[in-house]
Amino acid sequence: MSAAAVTRRINAGGLRVEVTNGNGAAGVYVAAAAAPCSPAAKRVNDGGGKDDVWVAVDEADVSGPSGGDGVRPTLFRTYKVKGSILHPYRFLILVRLIAIVAFFAWRVRHKNRDGAWLWTMSMAGDVWFGFSWVLNQLPKLNPIKRVADLAALADRQQHGTSGGGELPGVDVFVTTVDPVDEPILYTVNSILSILAADYPVDRYACYLSDDGGTLVHYEAMVEVAKFAELWVPFCRKHCVEPRAPESYFAMKTQAYRGGVAGELMSDRRRVRREYEEFKVRIDSLFSTIRKRSDAYNRAKNGKDDGENATWMADGTHWPGTWFEPAENHRKGQHSGIVQVLLNHPTSKPRFGVAASVDNPLDFSGVDVRLPMLVYISREKRPGYNHQKKAGAMNALLRVSALLSNAPFIINFDCDHYVNNSQAFRAPMCFMLDRRGGGDDVAFVQFPQRFDDVDPTDRYANHNRVFFDGTTLSLNGLQGPSYLGTGTMFRRAALYGLEPPRWGAAGSQIKAMDNANKFGASSTLVSSMLDGANQERSIMPPVAIDGSVARDLAAVTACGYDLGTSWGRDAGWVYDIATEDVATGFRMHRQGWRSVYTSMEPAAFRGTAPINLTERLYQILRWSGGSLEMFFSHSNALLAGRRLHPLQRIAYLNMSTYPIVTVFIFFYNLFPVMWLISEQYYIQQPFGEYLLYLVAIIAMIHVIGMFEVKWSGITVLDWCRNEQFYMIGSTGVYPTAVLYMALKLFTGKGIHFRLTSKQTTASSGDKFADLYTVRWVPLLIPTIVVLAVNVGAVGVAVGKAAAWGLLTEQGRFAVLGMVFNVWILALLYPFALGIMGQWGKRPAVLFVATVMAVAAVAIMYAAFGAPYQAGLSGVAASLGKAASLTGPSG
């Protein structure tokens, strides 16, 4: 009976809870305080994937005993694609490569001399297409999956001397800028989910960087600290998943893993009521602070000069930005702020009190300690380049070194939250496993998963082709690139230190300090060696005294980076919009490795822009940053021998992919010439040219289906990726190339706007943004491509009707139309997006397209065909005359 599981269901208010009790008392491997919510003692033996796709690299290691011979087992499992899938996949890549070479050779032998300039352009485009495809495909030859074994980590943890066992300290960084573009409700849910994570509470700390310096964010964190006293013990008591309250209360069905199911419903109702009141306070912060400030200003202005200050609740001026900008209190000009809102807890559990009249929730058996919580806003002054997110992250790195100095760091965007409470433990399986080369792992990257994306994922927000395909394949090399959020770092790697096999941390720090690479703070430098010790826990200063406060002010000063290596050899990289990819590249070029892994449920989840314009601006920033990386010291061609050759190719592809889209854009506009001339071919003989194209394009799609198979994505994911790539290729990516060209010639940097995640769904329609059109010039190029290809289809139909399908002109017109229809199919999501509310009815788009094609075809048959026939007759007469009057032998 002990091995049996008893399941019962509790229904209250529409929530169905699966309550499971049994011997899986997950927790046999961890401290008593965390026991109810710990992972079950279940070993990884399936690779986290489908049995017909993945196979263990070392089957004996996976299925063998767990350290029975005295040797500790590895903390993760490695899997590769089965040969029955991998070998045909590689063979097809080779065949397509040979076909591309043969195609180029054929084109050179059959040069089109009638339109030499067009042939030359198309040949250059095809060569770049082939080169770009090779760069994209070669790093995918050896996909590897790595899965964290939490049970093995629990085994090792059981041998520790305290509740935390061998788990080291972790500092968690969250960054935000604007409480409007990045709704503050997202931020508070992110912080609450971090404070409630299943990790030894005295071994991690949470830092919020508010780069806007707003009092709204600070007071929201004060409210979070208060509400966390209720939310975090509730999560621990009932093993809540996920631990972001907004997501938790939105769920209708969930499994219950706690030990007091009878109290769940009453506790949940009370906590939900408190959460709704908490949200009201958060939503009213703008008006609350403004009313308070107005009252203080009215009282003070009777005897002062009438300044409109922003006031804190304690009756003092807010040192950051004010509602009414003033000197030293405006955006880009304010003092640095470091406030510890929750002090570091003691190492001993502190249990709550039993239920009473004043406290209806029974936390008597629950550890109610909370992790350390710190609010930071770095100093900003006019005339300084504050380096956007990279500058904020480096300020966080320095401040955390003086306060908690954990050897590992996790960073989040403010719209992401901890979806799996074990998420902080999973990357430790790779960092701490010395048998698996853990000492050389600089960071562990999780995939990005998103909530509230429309069911059909119209704009490929989930991006599964990249996360579950491209990024997974890089596991077979040095590892994935850093993707900006949901990443655990080794602090030593962020400092710019090389892997241990290339030199001891102490000697490297001393050498870099002698070169003044870390700045003037001796306290910061002295903390670095401790921060490089992966066994270290968190040991903050006893009190923030005068000396500590001075050090904190120094490392958050806007000029601290000047004359140092911060932003180049240390910390996050500066002057590149995609600072994340550039930072990961620096670590890889030093010889570090990285790991891509995923877990179920997903470790982290976030939000993504479902509005077309916002999505385009997002990829404009990414593609522009990629080009900045190529034209900088982070160029993959400049890296040394420590960078794996195929890893170099992967980074080269990541930094040049927008260039090829310039040719794609012009290819999509070529039908304009077909509207003008009957005989205007890119290549002759045209029929053979089309056969080559069909074969090469078909092979890339067959290869894509193999990737669908081993990556576990759906065909819809793959199709959406193809569609959005074409949407980007007809507008956003060429725009990024233009921006980069202007930067190279003018020396002026590219300004990319912050992607707004604010939703307009106030009516209750959470997908309202999907049907909102925000007209910007960025939409124009793709609209032109749409119009040209609709016109080309209409002309093709007109030609087929005028000349007949049995004629050469008719057949070629139909073949050309296939290309145009394919382009229109790829641009289908864009067409729906610019239709606004009409996009809810795809049939309207279909009818409008058919009507437009029919109108063009009728116009061509009525006016264009006779004119083109006349031109053809004149051309034939001139050709005959030329042959009669030409020079004799």
C-alpha cells in the first residue's frame, strides 16, 4: 500500500485539483522545510524526448546504478539523434550542397547575355543564398539533448552538512525601464515567483534594476515585500505551481502535491482575495503617488519656491525621476539608489504561527523566511552613454558583488516569471558536475516560452524552430548563444575570466586588476575571488554602514566604467543592440562552454508582442544588433583558436543573416519587369532553370521535415517560421542593413525603440493587440511586395487567358505564377495583420485577393495583351531585318 497512490479531487469555484498522496513523498532527498515540494525520486531514463528519435549517448551510464560503486553519477543525461534519422539528414544536406554547386556551374555555362545586368544580380543573390544556407546548416550536423537529473542532484545534496547541502548561492537579476511599456503587474509577478522558488532561501537573493528610476517601481517592490509574507508560505505549504500569482489563479486544473489538501480551498480563497487587493494597490500607485506628492507640494509651496517634487511615503523627496521633471530628477539625470527591502535571512528555518482569528492561515509547519530583495537604480547624468540594458546589468553585477556575491547569477526580463519552482536547481546539474565538464560551463540557457500568444501563433512568437532546433543543435558544439533571459551564469565568466584549465582565477583577477580593468573599487576587486568559488553561499555585510554605502554609490556611478574593461572584456558587452549574443560570444571565444536544456513544465515563461508592428520592431532590433556585432570586435572571424570551427560558423551566420534578405527583397520585386515585357527572363533556357530551382527548394523542405522530426516541433511551427522569415525579409531585415550602412558611413549609432508589451485588451479580449494596426513606415516595403505579386498573378492569369495554356508564353506565365502565389502564401500573416479587425475573417482576405487578381487579369486582357503583341511583332521584325543586313563572312 505504501507504493500505491491515492487520488482525490476537490472542486471549488471552478478549480479542479488533483490531490496525490503516496510514497512519492518527494522530499526524501532534501531538507525537511522543502520536503513536500521537492522533485520525486525519479531518474531520467527517457531522454526527455521521443523514443523513436533520441538515444542515450552512454546507455550504461543512464540505466546503471546511481553511484553504488562509490563514484558519483553525472548530474545530467546526454542524448543524440538516432542514426536512422541523423544519417539520412546529413546525406540530404550533402546532396543539396552538390546540387547547389551543379546549379551554379550550369548558370555560368548558360549566361544570359540579353539581360546581363539582371543575370549578374540574380547570380550574386543565388551565391549568397547558397553561402548563407551553408552557414546555417553546418552547425546543425550533430544535435545533442542534455537533460538535468534532479534526482541525482538530490542524492548529492543529501550528503551536505546543512539543509541546502552543496547548493551554492544564486543572485537573480530582473531588469525593467518603463512601468507603462513594461506593465508593472508583469514585474511584480516576476519578483513574487522568484521569491517563492524552491531553492534554499538563505542561498539566493533577488535584485530589481529600475533603469527609469521611478518611485512607482520602488513602491511596487515595497508592496511585493509585504504580500510575499503571505504568498511565499502559501506556495511552500501547498506546493503551488506556477508561483506567479497571476498565472496560478488563471489556471482551472492542476495537480496538488502538498500535504494538507483539506486546507487548500480556504487558504486559496483567502490568498486570492489578498492578491486582488494587492493588484488594486499596484494599479493605483500612479494616482496614489501623484496625490501624495500634490498634497506635500501644496503644503510646502507656501514657504518655498514652488517645486513639484515627487514624495516618498516617509515624507522625503524621491531621489530618482519625478512626475514633473526637474534638475537631477528627470529621465537620464538622477542619483543612484540602492535599497535593501528584504534583508538576508538566517540559516535556520523560521516557522510561522498557527491559524487564529487575526491570521486564518496555518503556517505553523511552514518556513516563512524570505530571500533577500534589493532595489537598484543606477546613477544617470547628461553627457554619459549609459549603454541601455548592458549598462544596467553591469551595475547589477557590481552591486550584487558587494551585497551577496553569489557565484552564480540568473537574469530575467521583467515580463518573465518562474514557471517551474525547480528552475534554479536544474542548471546546477550542469554547473556542479565536474565529471561532465561543469567547471568549463559559463552559462546554461533555457528556451523562452510565452503565454497569451494567439492559438495559431500568427507571427511565430514561440520561435520553436530556433529554440528547439537551431539552439538544440549547438549543444553538439560549444553550446548555444546567450539569449537575453532565462539564463544562469557563472559569475567568474561574467567578470571576463578564462576557464580554469587556462589559468587560476586568482592570478587572472590580479592581472586584470593591475591593468585597471575592473575600476577603482578595491572592495569590488577583493570580492571577486570569493565570487569565483562555486561552493560559496551568500554572506552579505552585517549592515549597510558608511563604507559599504560609499562603495555602492561608487559602483553605480554613471562614470565608473570609463577607462575600464567593463562592456568589452568584463560584464555585458556595450555598443551592440544584441548585447546578449555578443556577451555569450566573448565567453565562447575564451574557451568556455554553454548548455541548452529544457524541463517540464517549462522553467520560465513570459509575454511576447502579438501586435504586428511591435513584433517587427522587435526583430528590427535583433537583426540590427546582429549586424553591429559583425562590424565590431565581436566578429566571429576575429576570434582565436579556442572557438570551435563550427561554433565560429554559427556566430558568423547569426551576425550576417540579414544581408541575404536584400537579395530576397529584390527577387520579390522582379515580377515588376514581367508586367512590362513578355520576354524578360533571369536565365535561359527558362524551363531547365525552373527545374533546378524546384529541385533545390524541394530538398530544403525535405531537410526541414527531418529537423521537424528530431526537434519535436510541429509542421505549423515550421510553416510559421518560414512565413515570418519572408515577412522580415521584405521589410525589416533590409531596413536593418540600411541602418547599418548609414552607421558605417555616418558614424551615428542606431536607435532601437523599446518593444512595448502593453496590451489593449481592456475589453476582455486578450488578443485585441493582434487586430490593432499601428501604421509605421516599416510596413511599406512589405505592402509593396504584396501588391507587386498580386499584380503579377493577375497578369499571369491574363497571359494564360490571352495566349492560351498550350503556348510557350502561357506555360511560362503559369510557372511564374507559382512563384508569386508561393510568396503571397508566405506573406499571408502580414496581410491579415494590416487588415485590422477584418483579420478575424480570413475569408474576406481570400475574396479580396481573388477580386484583385481578376481585375488585373481583365485589365491585362483588355489593354495589355494587344500592346504586348504589338511590341513582340516589332521585335520580331527588327530581329529579321538585323539578320538580313548583318555583316557577311
